[in-house]
Amino acid sequence: MNSHMVLMLAKVSAVEV
């Protein structure tokens, strides 16, 4: 897993929540 993907997922999750 790439750190970039994790960061993007975290950002998307934060926005969704």
C-alpha cells in the first residue's frame, strides 16, 4: 500500500464523515 493512497483515503473518509 502506498502512503499517498492512505493519505487520500484518510482525507476522503474525513470528508465523508
